[in-house]
Amino acid sequence: MELNCLSPDIFIHTDTLEEVMCPIGTGVLNDPVVLPCQHRFCKSCITAWLSQNSVCPTCRREVSKQELRPDDGVWKIVCSFKVKCAHPACGWQGRLADRELHLQKQCEFTELICEFGCGSKFLRKELESHKKSCELAPVVCKFCGKTVKKAKLGEHEAECPEAVVECPNKCGSRLARRKLEDHISEDCKEARIPCKYATSGCKFKGSKKSVAEHYAASLEKHLEQEHSVLKVALEKIQGLTVQCQTLASRQTELERRLTASKERRPPPAAAAVSGAKPSAASRRHPQGAHPRQQQQQSRPARQAPAPAPAPAPAPVVPAENQEDLEGGDICKQQ
């Protein structure tokens, strides 16, 4: 059971506390409440008691949490008692009503946790010292007034446009970083300026005065460098022109061949009427027969050989001459 009574040790005059003691927690009433039976308790003490019991701890009369009533009169009396600080090293004394404010805002011995998030714990009297050493404490840039974390201050000042810097050319000027570029290009007497013919190959750098003298003394050399650069550029342009012409001619030839190929292709209607898909040979030779077929058609046709003549019929011999023939044959045989 959680009790929240006030410790009698914090009161300076303890002889007046007997009538304001809590019967449950045996401490001084803290935020007191009164029951219908007129017995008083700390609000937290009696609330915890009634969560497990249903009677008054003093007279055992049945009660409920709904019957609790704030006892503002007694609480006003308790708050008027004189108390001391909870930290022995602190000499503060005052009314109980002011004690909490003293502990939260004034007491030098109250333990605090760093509000900037570093996790350090220290006493209030060490707060200012911790702020100076904490890397997460906010600090103000002395150049632009922007607030940054202490750990990031050096990084910020290295880029801050209002930070005062020295001219890198050692001319002695000190100015805001945002003005440095204009100073070097317009006002700095020690600025090393490249020759305006640097794109042509001149590597000279110097102050404005020396650059002017360089221009006057090296005019002919600069013109020769410019001439060489332009000559190389012209040769490249001519080479590219020839390449463009070659590509244009090739494109024209391809377009001509493509047009001729389309003209030799049979119209799609003829293929549809025939109802047959063109063979691979006909697709390769759309304007006529295959070359072998053309050769066969150009050769003369071979003539078939003439049939052999039929044998002549045998002569017919009259019957009366058959005997003579037969007799003649017999004579030849003899």
C-alpha cells in the first residue's frame, strides 16, 4: 500500500502536529480528506485502504470511496506550519505551502538532470558550470547570432557567411566571408588573376598590375596561341563536315535501295487471290520465277524419238499355188 504522509522531521515545531497526524501512515496529513464519521486521513492512504477494505480504519464503520470529502480547513492549517528544506545542507525555512516551490526552483542542493539531453546529473548550484561544459548546450554564434549546439559551433563558424576572415592573398584585409569573393575579384591588390588567354594555353597568373604588363608584353605570343587553337578547331570542324557528308550519302543510297525493293514487291492483292502462301524462293524473287526455272524455260524442249516402223504384211498365196511352193521347197531341201 502506497503511503504519502508528510514526514514530521521537516516541521520545525513538532509539538503542534498531534492533531494532524494520519492514523494509517503515522505521518502528517497530506492533502487530507474526511469521512462521514469525521475521521481524517491522507487522501492516498485512505484510498489505498478502501481498495482492500470497506470500513473506516478508526471506528470500523462501513464507508466507500464515494463518501470521501476534501478537508480544506485542516489542509490550510497544515500548509501554514513552518518547515525546513529537505536537504540538510540547505538552510532554508518557510511555510509548507512554499516548500515545493523552493525545492523545484530555488534550492541549490536539489539534484537536476541535464535539460539538453546529455544525461548528466548534478546539483542546481552546479548548473551554470555544466552549461559551459555540456557539448549539447545551446550557444549563440557571435557573427550571425544563430543558436547552435556547442559541439557544432566550430563547424558552423567555418561556414558562417558573416564570420570575419582574412584575405587568403595576404593583403591584410579582414572582412565577412560572404564579401570575400567580391574582394578578391575587385579590390584585392595581391590577388593572382589568370591571364585571359588561359583557354589558349597561357599559364600566367599575377596581380592586376602584372597582368596588365603581361598583356602588353605578350600580345604576339597570345595571337599565335589563339591562331593555333582556332586552327585545330577548324580542322576538327572540317573532319566532322566530311563525316556528315559521308553519312548523308550513305543514308541517301539506303533510301534509294529501300524504295526499289518496295517497287519490286508483288501487290498484296495478288497473293490473296492465289490463296497460297508465297514460297521462300518467290519471296526472294518477287518479280518472276526462280533463276533455275528461267534457265529451264529458256532451253529448247527435247523431241521424243520416232517410233520404229511396223513390219510389212506377208504376201497372200493362192491355194492352187500352195503345192508348187511346197514342191519347190522340197526340191531345195533335196
